[in-house]
Amino acid sequence: MSNAVSFKRKVRLMSPEILSDITIMNTQREHGQGVYDTVRLAYGVPLDEECENCIDAHDVAEQLARFPEGQFVAVYTEEEPNLVVGMAATMRTNRPPTNPPRKWIDEIGSTGIANHNPYGEWLYGVEMSVRPDFRLQGIGTALYHARFELVKRLGLKGWYAGGMLMGYRRYRREMSVREYGEKVINREIIDPTVTMQMNRGFEAWDVIEDYLDEPDAGNGAVLIVWKNPEYDET
């Protein structure tokens, strides 16, 4: 495995009920099952059921073979073996966000990031999940910061992704997913996912219809873009 797999940082949890640190680090092969469990729990799939489109241990192995420094986990050290409670997967691409947006699977090629370009000038956000029992503790924030730092360290132009419109389920009888997404972009409606991403510094560019099979989001997303303020054009 690449020597670039070295990112590791402890993060103090915000909840007073949990005294231990969470460690944010680059994903290792032994985290594969934990990543799979985290993703399917985040999507509401019980651990005793299969999740067909969730990133699994085999996908993690492929991601690490292609782009080890771009994969992250949040590990809860109170458990033995250490419990993966959050994950973030990324890839590099030379396809800029100004190109017409595509479906999630078309962007990444496969859940093993077959479309990863080691010379790509943009980071693409493939997946991020936090186990439901560990949400609102600062883990998601720490995983975002790990990827912001990665973009700067690699000298990339920026980072983009499809932010799922997870609040659409409350409005599905009132408007189309495009209408909802446009209101979120214009800050007329607060979406739990996309508005949070906008508040983290992402620009919301456009609605992506039929992005990913997620009924609560009406399968829709918003193209979110973060430009590296330290990018050197020369």
C-alpha cells in the first residue's frame, strides 16, 4: 500500500456522554467490513440484511489500490476491535464541475472508483456516512476537514460532489425535486444535507435529477463545488 496512507488525527467528541476520542485516519484494508456496516446503517439497512449498492469490503480494497490517501474513516477506540463509525470515500478526476452533471455511478465508474484518475485536478466526493448513533458529535465535520486538507495538500483546484436533497420527502406532494432543489440553492428552504454543505463553504451550482436511487431525496441532488483558496494557477 502507498506510503501516502498516513493521515491520522484525534477528534474530541462534542457529546459529554462520550469521553473517548474519535480518531480520523486513512482507511486500511481491515476497516472494510466496518465501512460497509457504517454505510448500510446510515442508509437504514439493518446489519443482518444485504445492501446491494453500498460500498463493501471488496470496494474498499479497490479504492485503496487506486487512491489510498483519499479514503478516510472515523474510528471509535472504546470498542475492541476499534469500531468504524464514519467514513468518507473520494477520487480524483479531470472532469471539471462545469461539465454537465451525471449520475453518481457514471461519475465514479464503480463503487471501487474505477474512474479515478491519479492525475486528476479535482477531488470528487464519492460517499460519506456516519452511523446514526454517532451523529451530531462532530464526526462529519472532522471528515469534511480531512478532505479539505487533502485538496490543499495535493494542490488540487477544488472538490465537488452531489449533495443529496434529503429534506425533499417533506415537500414531495408540494413540488418537483427540481423546484425543491432550486429553492434550497436560493436559500428559500433549508435542506439538512445541502444547506449544511453550503454553510461549510460549498457553492451550490445546479440540481441533478435522477442522481442516485434515494427515495427520501426524490433521487435528486445538488451539484456542490468547493474551490481551493490556495490553488496556484501558475
